[in-house]
Amino acid sequence: MKPDIKEITGGFLFTWPDLKLSARVNRLHMHQSDGSVTGYLVLLNGSGAALFAPTKVNFSSEPTRSHLIKTLSDKDERVEWFDIINQIATIVTDRVEAGEPVNELWTSEDIAPPEWLLEPILYRNLPTIIFGEKGTCKSTLGLVAYLCLILPWADNSLGWVPAEKPVKVLIADWEVDGKIAQHNLKKIQEGMDLPAVPLFHRRCELPLADDVEQLERHIRGIGAQALIIDSLGPACGGNLMEPQVALRFSQALRHLKVGCLILGQTSKEKGKRKDETKRVFGSTFFEYYARHVFELRAAQENEEGQQDIGLYNTFHNLGPRIRAQGFHLEFTSTTTKIEKKPLTASDLIARLGAQAEIIKLLETENGLTSGAIKEFTGHTRGAVDVALWRLKNTGIVEKRGTLWFLKQHLQS
């Protein structure tokens, strides 16, 4: 008898109505080393109770299947476990090996552009990463985005444009428990004189890839269309520099099918200067799989209880980069206020790092070799070469022989 099959997050649900039996298979993985397919199997009776604890199974291994069939037959001889287990194994391996189907799409169709949930920060069903060093108010900005979406807060002081209708958001929090998140959200709500809102918050412990089925159940249960992950490091687990860790995280995100705002950490590369362009900490695949990436930077000098921050769009896969945004925050014991604040020229120059320093240097020391620029600025030779290449491509500097000049000096 053939089972009814339903796709679920990360796997399949098999049902044999006549036998009052079902099997849930999830956390499937095809191993590149030998092509085997493994996953977790749970058998359920007619009332939905598990017949035994979730078991990791190698569906491609005949000895594993034989051992499982014998174990189940010893418990209940009335069921044809040989047929059941081999049906599951065959269907699972075939579907995992087949992958996604091919879709035929035509450019002659009316094609809607990607839809914003919160312009210019978060797209529907796509991931955005906001990363920065500790103390740059990443979690606070995430809570501000939460308020913009769930109210929606259309007349916010940040210039962000939420969807017309309220969007439910779930915060998956690896950093703090719900009471702390609730306290921080209430401070913003009261500081900005906004109406009270519910906080959908889940404290997480397991890596996202190992918890995706449960998280998906909660997302569907509350009807959330957006997810805030705080933060990327603990949500991944393992060594973030390993590509496989980033790939598993990205695959889990795709299963959830919601817009996802991910709060990440800044790279700590040895030799990087404080004003140089940073990257998301970990494998470059984190940025490759995001559609939108922002770096959050804090001003070096702030008055007590105040903080100025800058949000810089370092990558935008679906359109031109977004203009840099500045914000001013004020904190008291009971309130948090935030408003848009124009970035100063010094903020923008500091963000340019090596390029800005080279421009300043060539304004006074015009006509220098790459080696001399390296000595004057203290940057590595590689950073200097990349910065000069970018400045040359934008028409700011020009090389004559071995010397570099500001182009405006050569034309004057």
C-alpha cells in the first residue's frame, strides 16, 4: 500500500491511513563524501504519539534499514515493516537526489519587483544582515524595525516605510530572554510615544539548522511574515569560518519562507584598522546568500546617555546601494528615543578608510609611489593597491610612471 506524502519543513510526512500509522522524516542531509542520505525518523500511531524517540537513520544503508526493520518487527509483528521502511527510504533518497524541479519562466510575463516589508531595510521572504561591533545598538535597531512592522509605524522618524498592513514578527533570540527584550521594547515604545504592542519572542538554544522545524511551527502558529535573528553567531553554532556552517544556516532560512533580519557580528581580521571597511564575521557565504547587507557603526565620542550611529549599505543584490543613514539615540532608565540624523562629512570620510586617507595625503604630498603611500598611511600594501585601483576607476587619481597624482591637480 502506498502512503500519502506531505512535504514539511526539512523533510516529509508519510501517512498510512488504514494502518493508523505515520512517519515524520526531517533534518535530511545528502553527504557529499559518499552520496548517502541521512535524516531523523519518528514513527507515530493514529493518535499522533511517537512509537519511539527520534532516531537518526542512514536511508541509503541496507544494514541500517535491516536493523531498523528487525527492531520494529520485534515490537509489533502485525505491521509489514519491511515494506514500510523501504518505501520511506526509497522515496526519501529519490526526492533528495532529485532536488528542486525546473520551472519555465518567461520574461514576457508581468513581473512584479521584489516586495518590501520595510523599505529600505527588509524584503518579503528574503534575508537582510545588519552587522557591527559590540555597542553599536544592533539589537535596539532590530526592535525599532519590529515596531515599524507590527504597528505599522508609518510616521516613524527614521524615514523607513513599512507595509500598509501590520506584519507579525517573531524574534528568535540567542542573546537574551523574553523579559529583557520586553523591557527594551517597552523603553522604545514609551520613548517614542507609541501604542502598546505584543512581543512575539522565542529564546533559542540550538543552532537554527537543528531547530528549523520547531521554529517554522511557531512562525506558522502566530502567522509571522518576518523573523529577527539575534544574533548570527550563536544561531549558526560551530565554526563560522567554515563554509558548511554558513550553507546549513542559509538552507534553513530558505525553509522558513519569511523576510529575515539577521543581526551579525563584525569581522576581526588581524591587521584591520578601525576605519577600514569591515565584513560580516565568518565565511563569505553569509554575505553571498543575503540579498541586503548593512554595516552599523557608532560615533567614537558621545555624550552620556546618547549615541550616534551610521548605517551603511555594503551590498544590495536587488538594486543600487542605499544611501548611508544616520541616527541619534537617547537613553534613560525608562525610555529610548531615536531619530534620523544626517551623517557628517567626517563620518563618511572615516567610513571610506584607506581611500579617504590617500585622497588627503595626495592633496599635500602630490606625486607618490605606492610604497610611499603605504609608509605614510600605515595600511598594508594590498589595502593601498585596492584603494588606488578603486580611486583610479572612479577618476579621482591617475598614475604616471610609478607616481600617483590627484587627477584634479593634473588638470589645474
